Amino acid sequence: RSPPGSLLAAEAMRAAGLLLAWALLRPAGTQQCHLAGPGGVLRFTDTHAEIRVPALHRVPSSLDPLYGLVRRCLDLIQQNSLPTELLRAALNDPGSVRTSQVVQYELGYIVCAVVALVFTVAMPVAGICFCYCRSRRRCGGRLRAHRRSLGCRRHCLLACLSLTSLVILASVVCAFVTSQRVKGQMEPGLGAVPATLRTLRQHIANVPQGVQMVVDQFEVPRQQIISDLGGLSRSVGLSIHAQLKAMTYAALADLQDRAGDLQTSLHHLQILEKTARALASARAELEPALRERRRRVVALLDDPRCTSCASVLGRAQSLELGADYGKVPSVEKVLKALAGLPRIDFAEMIRQGNGTFNSIPELAVERMAQVIQDLRDEMAGVTEKVQSIADGFPLSDYTRPVSEALVKAEDRSQPYLREVERFEQYRWIAGTVLCSIILLILVCNVTGMALGAYGLSKREDPSDYECRGEAGAKFLLVGVGLAFLFSWLLVLLVFATFLVGGNIQTLVCRNWVNQEIYKFIDTPGNLPPSMNLTRQLNLRRDSNLSTAYRECKSGAGLWEVLQLDKSYDLDEHLKTPKYAADFQKRLGDFTARLGDVRLLRSEGRQDLETFARSGVDEVDYGRFQEEMKNPVVQTSLPGLARNLEGLQKMQRNGTVAGRLAAEARALWQMQNSTVQSQEALVAKLRESVQFLSRLAPHLQERVKTTLVTTASVEARLPVQAQQILRQEIGCFTRKELRYFAQYLNWVGQTLREDVASCQPLATALDNGRVILCDRIADPW
């Protein structure tokens, strides 16, 4: 049966056809990947024992202004640059060193030495003279009579002695602090030297294990890729199904509509033929009965005894048949053309086509099973290729000289470090003792000033002898004596530390900071062959210590600074195609037909073509509609029957009234038994005519469109399925290649910055400068 909104359905099908045409003609390249999004970020674990050389830094101190003052003083005392010629001679031929060269370079320190020597000699001599003079009671210590000028002198001396005592106190506090700081930093500084060398050696020794552990982390992308491979085939199938289902379902729906049109049209044509025959036969049966009924009613109404019957006589005389369905065109020819249709079960055919299309995901899993297994096997081969990074890493043979040099440096440094620690202990003891003597002198001065001032303030007669003032004077004299006797020792200690620390600062630290030492070491001939660091460290032939330091500082790998027999290009070993080329090629070469769906079989096509040629659209349905406008009987039988019943009530003649009642009942019986059944057939005929008249004008176009669309969809499904397959595999390939790239980038970064990094060598050199210069030489 045709639905009430069949016109709307026709327009909807037309719009669906336009959408389908757009879907068929649009470029396949506009589609996007339907697999999982871009490859996620892989998380790698540094499972190797991480051995790092901790970087030491200068710690800000409250004594930094004093350190800066000393450096500026040293820059004035020692203005000479690094004595390249003197050092070359001292290292290669110590006997050729001339004293004049040393004196010329150390001239500033020699002047300081002369001053210290003069002070060292003059102070004990002056102290001896003072003691002799004091024993003769000729060097002060006597109380004098009170005079105004004597009071001013006392106040002036008290002020000067107080200021001197404050300066001494501040200086001795600085001496104690810096001496203690040297002691506190010397021990960890000396301990950091072998620890740094040991850490360096362990770092180099653990490079092979670290490289192997980095290579073992390929398990992370391998597992991720295998996991992705497990869902690849179903994802491809679902993507093909999702992208083609609109086109396929639209074609199936259109085909189902045409099959419905065929079934419904055949049904209505059969109704049309049967109903028209039934109406023609019923008309032939009704015609004599209606003629006889008209004759009887007219004769009755024309009877003179019938009162007021003339008004109904004209209506009775017009009682005759109306529509003649023997004149309508026959559809027998159309029915003969459609005889035996449909020869195929369209519902089953559509169900099978729909099922075949919906089985594409399972078919993709089946068709791609072998390539998925091949790709999994290929990952095992990729693992072996990645292992070649560790197998071919060249450091194990070429780091042996570096390790041996570090072991030798560690062994040779131990005795010197112990000696330095021992002498540092002696220095601290001597410094503490001498600073304590200075404190004792300071105590004597303060006590003498306090007792003298107190004694003078309590004396009633200025000329009287007062024991407290005398005791204060003796304390002052004791302080003076101690100063003469022990200050020269302090000057010797100061000069010794100044000479050692100053030369370390000006000769080593200053030239270490500006890298003049590296230039001296790199210059051929400056060092004896036994001290050739380039050879001992196995550096490249075209490299030197300065170049290696800069490269290590910038994060180069050990293999980039060492002398290798063959160059090792890590970037070449970490190119993604080297490991993923076969994986990518297998995916690129894979093909499979996944869109072979049969929507319309040849029998069904023939049925639709026969339907279109059957002549359904050639039948003159207008003749049916014109004939159906006429009633079965021209005069309404119920109306005439009611008129006769009305006349019956008006009659005075019983015979006439009885006959009128009999005729009315006969008319009602004819209406209920014959006319109503014909009217029901007319209504049934009208429904079929309406459906066929609406379908006929568009039948040829709809069937043709359906056949063309179905054939086009059947032809394009495999092509577009193949395009989507290539597209999805391309997306998957790019995603997995990103995993390869992530891993290889991480390998390069980890090898350069951690496992086989050269940076610890530069850090060790910087730590040596911090230990020697910033933590020891500065407070010294």
C-alpha cells in the first residue's frame, strides 16, 4: 500500500540520490585516518646504574669581598702572564732553567719576601733590645707626676692603642675564620679528587652495560607496535565499513524501495483487473433488475389512486445505471508481462548483500591475519638490528687508555693528597697557635688599658704610687714583649701561605679560568712525551685538550672525542629507515579485496527491467478516474426508497400504500445487497488506481536510477575499500614509524647526555678548578 506521504518519500529518495552521487564522485583523498590518533609518547626507563660526576660550584660567602680584594692585590703583585718558556724548560729540562727567569717572573713575590725577611729579622732584634732596655728600667714603666700635657698624651695613646686593638681583633677573627674554612674545605676537597677520578672511571667502564640497557628499552616500542598490530585488521575493517556504509545502505534502501514498488504494483494491477471485471459483471446482473424495478415503480406512481405521487414520478423514471466499467482499458497485457515476477526473493537478496557488507570487519581480520603475523615476526628481526647498536658501539676498546690514565692518576694522587692533608694539619695548628698568641697580646693590651685607666681614676694624689696602675703598665709591657718575640713567626706563616696561595692563584687559577693552561698543554713541545695527554687520553688526532673540553662541555659523546680507527657516526646508526624499512615495505605491499559485495543479482536486475518495460506507465488511469466519478446508479436508491415511504403515509387507499411499502423495501434490498457491494469494489479500485497513477510517471526514471546506482556502488565498493585500506595502512605506518623515531631519538639523546657522555670529563676539570681555586686557594 502506498503511504500517505509518498510524495515526500519521492523527494527524499531524490535527495538521497544526489547525496549518493556526491559520495561517489568526491575525491577519496579528502577522507581522514580513522585509526587511533597520532602515536602517543613512549615512556622509557633508565634501568642502568646512573653514574654521574656531580658538578661542584662556588658557594657564595660573606668573605667574598675579602677574596676579591686579595685577587686585586695579587694582580698588582704578579702582572706577568703565564710563563710559557719557563714552564716548558722546567718540564722538559729542569737543569736549563735559569734563576734570572724565575726571579723575573716572581719579582713581585720576591719584593714581598724581602719585606717579610726584613720584618722577620728586625722584629726579634727590636724585641731583644726592648727587653734589655726594660731590664735596665730605661724603657718606660715609671709613674710620672701629673701634668696637663701628660693627660693629653695618655688620652692620645689610649685612643691609638684602642684603635690598634680593634684592628687586630678584626684581623685575627678573619684569620681564625679563613683558617677554619681552609681546614673545613680541604678535607672534602682532597677527598673529591679520587672520588671524581673513580666516578669517571666507573662511568667509562659502565658504558657497554649502559648501552646494552638502552638497547633493551626497544622492548617498549616493540610491545606497543605489537599491541597496535593486534587491532589493526579490525580497525581497518571497521573504518572501511564506517566510511562506505552510508553509500551502501542508501543503495540497498533504494533497491528495497524498487522491489516494494514491483510487489505493490503487481498487487494493485491484479486488483484493478479483477475489480473491473467484477464491476462489469455486477452491472450486467443489476441492469434487468433495475429496469424491472423502474417499470413497477413508475406504473405504481402513475396509478390515479396514488395520491401526490406525481412529484416522485420524474425521479423514478430516471432510475438507471451509472458507471460502465466495461469501457475502462484492460491491464491484462501488463499482467501478462509481469507474470511470474518476481523470480527472485528480493528481501533475501538484500539481506545477503547487507550481511556481506557488514561482514567486512571480520573479512579484514581474516585477510590480514598472515601479514599481521609476518609483521610480528619482522619485529623480532628489528630487535636483532637494534642490538647491533650495542654490538657495534666502539667505546669498549678505545676507552681503555682513558681508564688506565684515570687509574694511574688516582694511584699517584693518593700519596700527594695525604702529604697535603698532613701539611694542612701542621699549618692549621701553627696558625691557631700564633693567632692565639695574638689574642693573648690583645688580652694584655685590653687588660693593661683597663687597669691603668681604673688606677688613675681612683688615685687621690697624682704623685702617689698605685699598684693597679702599675699592674696595667706591666700588662701593656708584656703585650709589647710578646709582639716583638712572636710576630715574626706569624709573618713567616703569612708569607708562606701568601707565596703558595698567591702562585696557585696567579699561575694556575687565573690561567685556568681563561683556559691559557689548556692552550699551553695543547701546544706541541710544551709537555714532555711522558705527559702527552692527547695520547694518554686517546683523543682524536685532529683534537687536543681544549677542543675535547669544549666538545665535552657542549654535550658530545665519548666516541666523538676519542681516537677511533674507524669513524663511528651515531646519527647514521639511528636513522629510522635502517630499522623500519622492511616493516614499512610489508605494509606498503599488502593488498586485499574487501569490498566485493553483490547488491543486485542478474535475476533481480531482469525483474526490475521487465517491470520498467511492462507498460505499467502506459495504462490510461484517467479513464478509470473519470468512470469512478459516476455512481453505480444515477438515482439514489435510498433517497427514492425514503420518498416512497413518505408517500405511503399519505395514501388513503390501503392497496396503494401496501404496494408503495413493498417497492420501498425492494429498493432498500437492492441497495444493501447489490449496489453497496459494487460501491465497495469501486473504493478498492480507487485505491489501486491512485497508487498506480502516482507511480507510473516516475517508474522508468526510478528503476533506471536504481539500476545505475546499484551497479555504480557495486563497482566502486572494491575501489574505495582499497583506497581506504591503503589510507588506513598509511596512517598506521606513520604512527608506528613515530614510535621508531621516538625510541631512536631517545637512544641518541641518552647515549650523548648520559650513558656515553663526554660531559663528565669536562665536569671533572671544572670541579678541579672549583676545589683548588674557589674552595682552597681563596680562603688560603
